[in-house]
Amino acid sequence: MNILIQLSHPAHYHLYKNVAKNLMVDGHKVFILIKTKDILEDLLKQSGLPYYNILTEAHRKNKLGILWDMFVRDWRMLRFVRKNKIDLLTGSTVEVAQVGWLTRKYRVNTGEDDMRVVPLVQELGGLFMQSLLSPVVCDNWRLEPKSVKYASYHELAYLHPNHFSADKTIVERYFPTDTPFFILRFASLNAHHDVGIKGINTEIAQHLIDILKPHGRIYITSERELEPQFEQYRIPINTLDIHHVMAFSTLYIGDSQTMAAEAAVLGVPFVRFNDFVGRIGYLNELENVYHLGFGIKASEEGSADKMYRTVEELLSLPDLKAEWQRRRQKMLSEKIDYAQFLTWFIEYYPESRDIMKKNPDYQLRFK
């Protein structure tokens, strides 16, 4: 087949990188389309995967601008699909659904956020979706009839032990690993679904640093501009190495969803501080079922103090790393390798959809 994969965020690169390689090995022709977004293009350049950038202009910050950008991507993708005789489109974007519907092609949308958290995806793309793949804990609202649920997470498409093994020598290119270190992540919180969402501000960041400093080194990774006093902590590493660094860290704290989940599946305790807490099914599961992290709602009274106490309690646990690895193993024993499953689902679509609808346990062969 000729398969189009659309990526709109660095996290989607990680989601699809192994899938794209699997499909190519199996003889399919894969076309990767992107828009300019943070470090997405840098990741693809470093990976060697071929790609096409269909929107290099700066992302517009208001709803009208977002809609205009979407129409531009739709038009350019539509021409690309027709020119390259695409058979199937896949990705986490509404354009995959819209253009797939317009051209009457097979289309597989992927997502792990509950639809009530990203309502624009449902409003703009739901009507045109053919199949929506999501973790079993996701609430897909009005799109449940189009949903195919699986027992895994996006992060297990690239951080499952079948695909990733943490390498200490990579970390030691940057700093020694013989003393504890902590990763702080500050998200930009400027996406369409981030309106009104609070996260870690300057005062909170400084207090966290004061708590952590006596216990080890501190490294910050940030989507937004850092205040001058925090620049000394910025982590100066290749973006492809961040997961190796995270795997050897003692603790992750941030207002980013994806990196919290990445920490969890690696067996690193996370403390997540934003207003999405309690609203996203897969993170609720990681926190409340597998106990791999803690979510603290930023807008609640006393939330900052609650976060400080949580961090201090984690730092006081004598066998923190060993305990989290035990919790990680329990989670892995109940989840599938999502990259293998997604590769199969795309290759055998739409029969794969029908198989999963009739027998959801079929997925258990992708451990």
C-alpha cells in the first residue's frame, strides 16, 4: 500500500517512528507529512526518515488562525493524496479524517486524550472519522461507535521494552550518573485545548528547586522561555536522548502530560501539576491503578503546598527506584506492545477493525 502518516507534534513522531519502519520493512511505501511544530522537524532530520513539511508558517495563536491553518493543511494534503495515490491515511489529526473522507480512502485516527478534553477534534473531525484507535480507558464521547480500544498507551509504541532499552553510556556523555538527578518540564500550554489551563509558574518552580537541590542535580526542559535564574538548569542534550536521561532520573515533575506518561512507563515517579488532572483517562489509570505518579490540580486551593509535600514524601522513600520498577512491571504485564499492534491494524485494515470489534482479546498476541 501507499500509506500516509501525518504528524503534528513531536510526541506523534515517537508514536509512529517504529510503526513507519515496520511498514517499510513489510514492503509498503510510507509518506510522512508534518507541520512546523517545536522540535518535530529536527527529530525527523536526525532519524533519517523521509518527510514532507506542508505548513512551515508560524502557528497562529487564535481560533480563527487555527482554523485557517487547518484548511491550508487540508488543501495541501488533498493534493498530496491524489498525486501519490495514497491508499490509507493515519495520524492524530482532524485532517486525516477530513481528507480521507473527501478522497474516499481508508483512514485510521489515533488518540489518547478523552474527547471532552479535546472537543475541537470531535467537532471538526468526528463526522469524517472511519476508525478511532484509543486506550481502553479513554472516553470517546460521541465517537464511541467509531472507536477501537486497546490495552496500552501511545508511550508504549516507543518505550515498551521490545523497542527501548535505557543506555547509561548515552547519559554519561552529558553528566555522571553516580548521583541522583531530577527532571523538571515546563510546557507552553498554548494549544487550542489549553485555554484557561494553569501550570508551574516562576514562584512554584523556584520552590521546587529549593526542595530538590539538597538531594541531587536539577535539569529543566522547557517549551516556553525560561526566566534568567533558571537558565543554569536547562538540560543541554540531543532531543533523541531525552528518554535515556529520563530513565535514569530519580523523579520527574512537570505540567506536561506526555512526559509524565513517559516517566511512568519507564518506571520513574512523576508529579504532574496542571488543570488536566482528573480529566484524562490514561493518566488517571497510571496514577490511580498502577500508582506510578501523582496528579495535582493546579487551580485547587493549596495545590502548590500539596505538590511540595508529595515531592518531599517521594524523596524520603528509601527504595523509591526499586518500588517503581515493581509497579512498572505490573503495568507492562497487563499492556500490549502498541507499535506491533498499530502496525498490524494498519496493514490489515479494515479487516483488523472487524476482528477487534468481534474479538478484542485478539490484541493479546501483541505482548
